[in-house]
Amino acid sequence: MSAHPHPRVLVCGASGRLGQLLVPRLLARQARPRVFVRQAATARALWGDTVEIAQGCFEDAATLGKALVGIERLFLLSPISPALAEQQLRVVEAARAAGVRHIVKLSGSDWTIAPPGHSLSGDAHRRIEEGLQASGISHVVLRPNAWMQVGLSRIAGELRTGVVIRSQHLGAGVSYIDARDIADVAVEALLNPEAAQQRLGTATGPWVLTGSQALRPQKLAEIASRLMGRPITAAAPVAAAADPFIAQVHGEFFALMRAGHAAAVTATVGQVLGREARTVEGYLAEELGALAVAV
């Protein structure tokens, strides 16, 4: 795939946790990001005039079509919802009609997708991946494992007033990945996919992204104890998501985690980026560093 020296990239999900990491990385690589957002004011507050802003939603064919005009590459990400598959398949079809040449899809964790039938979210992502394959558009599918910034983000808050880390998967390891590594890999998949694929060797199919090791909650507590200088333990949580759909999705995730399905470790991050994946200990050191000083 020949590359424009400054490719125009449409970023869906740009104002979310990963999008806010991805956009500045694209700018640093001299790409020309256009962000597709529901509220233009949100994008202006984040990036000012450094990006093109396309306001709209997946359900509005007119705004979606306008957002795709002149776009060479697309980053496809949207929140988990009952309409996930329909929304993203609509984007894939619109991208095909607009002549988009390359798509990078942020998919679900590998263990939610295969085998099918164990996760509403994973099954939706599987449908989207199949539609992307059928589209004939060059693409890379990223299947990141559990994100540190999601699964571990509340630990500092818990330890601000207590000594217990709450976890839904006591006894089972999870190879958490830092969202910054996902963003770094996504940039390579968007801007330099052929070279990245060469670094991965002959393996084809989705890029399964994990951290460098699987850690049980008890190990997380040990790390936190060392960082905080006081005993920390791990225990089961006491609350669940309020929204029924999200509660079901999370329940399925946690059941798979407890069964050990989120413990696999791949070398993909290191192969694509030429460096080791960021570590849980490093992430927790950042999160707990200021807290340890304050305590």
C-alpha cells in the first residue's frame, strides 16, 4: 500500500480514553487526523485547531459520509453498546463506498471473541471483524487484553482511604496492557502496517496485544504494598455496574477472567514497537506515587 507522506486519518472514538492518546501520536508522526465526534466543542477543547473536526454520529449517514470524504485511513473504535455491531458495520460500508484504503479496528480481547458464544461484546466484535474481512479493504484488527487504565484505574482511589484492592478475578492472572502501548501499536498499524507486519513475521490475522506477564490480584497487592510502604491485601468487590447491559457484559468478562482466559501473553507489542511492553508495576508506580507522598 503506497503511502501519502502525510496521510489523512479519520479517528472514530477520538474523545475517549484511547482516542485522546492516539490523536497526539498521529500529529507527532505528521499524519493529518480528522476526528469524528458527537460534540465538536469537546474536540476543540482537547485539540484546538490542530485537527480537523467532523461532528456527527454513526446513525447519521450524511454526517458519516461527509466525515469520510478524502480519508485514506480509518481508526474504528466505539463504546460497547447493544448496537455496536450495526454501528461499526455501517462505518465499514461507508468507508468502502468512500474509497478508504486501510482500516485499523480496535476490537475486543481475544478471549472474548474466540471461541464464540461466551461474550455479547466479543460476539459483536466477531461480526464486525467478519464484515471488515468481507469488505476487501486492507485492514488490521487489534485485540487488546484488559487495559491497565480500566482494570487497575480505581486502585489508587481504593488505597487513598483503605488497604484493600478489589478484584473480580481473585486467584486468576491477567496480562494487563497499558493503553499507551495500544495507542503506539495503533499508530504503526495505521501509518506503517506493512513494516509492522514484517516484524511480526509470517503470522496473519488479528494482532493480539497483551502485557509481558499475567499477574494475580494477590501479586498486584504485593506490588502496591511495596510501593506504598504498608500492607495491602486483595479481596472481592462489593458493587457492580448499574446498567443491565453493561452489567451483563462485565459479568461475562469477569467469568472468563476467573477461568484464566485473560492470562495468555503474546510478544506482539514488542515485535511491532521494538521495545518491551509497559509493566503493571510501572503503571502502578505512576498511579500510587503521588498518593504515597500524600499519605
